[in-house]
Amino acid sequence: MKKMIVYLTIFSLLNLAGCYYHEQMNPSDYKFDENSKLTITTRDSVYNFIGDDYHFKNDTVHGIQLQKIDKRTTLKTNVRIPVENIEGVEVEKTDTAATILLGLGIVVGVFVLAFLFSTDFGDDIY
């Protein structure tokens, strides 16, 4: 039973390991239907949107801006940002191939270490 708990813990930690990257681009280069974490910079403010909190319609980004007031209170504000007012777009994306390679590398490394520690390399020379 303890082994199963250890295995589940290891695999759940591998799920948290991921390769993320930020990409800055012009508003004309970004497709606003990707549902990624998005930071929009205008001349006078910065807006942060998560996933499904924004959509693009009629050359305007419509979104829900979340603002933390205190520990338990969050203010939701509907925001409309015309594309001509956007100076920059920063997108946080997940690199799926790098994440898979990272996970496989960790698993293979654990198996190699387990194999090396479980075998004795000729300690019977005496």
C-alpha cells in the first residue's frame, strides 16, 4: 500500500512539472481565440485575463477583469479594449513537447538510478 502511495505521489508531482513560456507580440499577430493566459498593455493600464475570461468581437477585446480588494473579496469588471488602443500583448503558453520530454526524462532517470542502486557490481572479488 505504501508503494502505491509513493507512485501516485511521484506521478502527481510529474503532472505539475511543465514548460511554460511568455511570448510578446503585436495585437495583429495574436489570435484571441486561443484561451491562453493573456496580458494586454495599453497606454494607461495593464489588463490580465485568464483562459475563458476574454473574447474578441468587432475589433474589440471583451473581458472580465478580476481585481483583488482584500483576502475574501474580488471585484469583477467588464472591460472593452479596442484593438487600436492595444500597445502590446503578452501570452503565456505551455510547450507540450518539452513538457512530455521533461516527464519522460525524469521517469527514465528514476529507473536508471533504481537499476544502478539495485545491482552490485562485483563486490565478491575477495
